[in-house]
Amino acid sequence: MGVLNEHDRQRLRWRARRGLLENDLLITRFLDAHENDLTDQDVYGLMRLFDLGDNELLDLLLGRTEPQGSLDCPEVRNVLARMRVV
């Protein structure tokens, strides 16, 4: 993927929409800063995070919990680490 085309960008932004305002703000801030340089691995990690429920995702974004089980993979950990510092 390397560079997201406009359609990919719109799909990613649509998938990023969450029910909790806190999640929306954190994810939007991350995408605003990094959308243009996301790798395939980053997008995979984001999609895995976007599959979570809002409260579980917020706990991960705020560092209250760490990825576990199948979510504990390099793609998720790398993108999550970057999301936490934005």
C-alpha cells in the first residue's frame, strides 16, 4: 500500500469513526499526523484495533491495558505505540 489513494483514505477514515468522542479525537489526531506515511502493516494494525469495542479500544489507547492474545502482534503494537504519543 505504501501511499494511500483517496478511496483508501476515505475508507480508513470511515472505519475510524467511533461511538466514543475520546476515541474519535485520538484516532483523528493520529491519522492527521500519519495518514500519508502509513504502511500496509500500519493499516493492518489499525484495522485490528478498529474491530474492538469502544471501551476496549480506549483502554488500549490510554495505556490502561496492553494487547493480548491474537491482538498481541507487532503490527498492532507498533501502530498503538505511535497512537499513544500523538
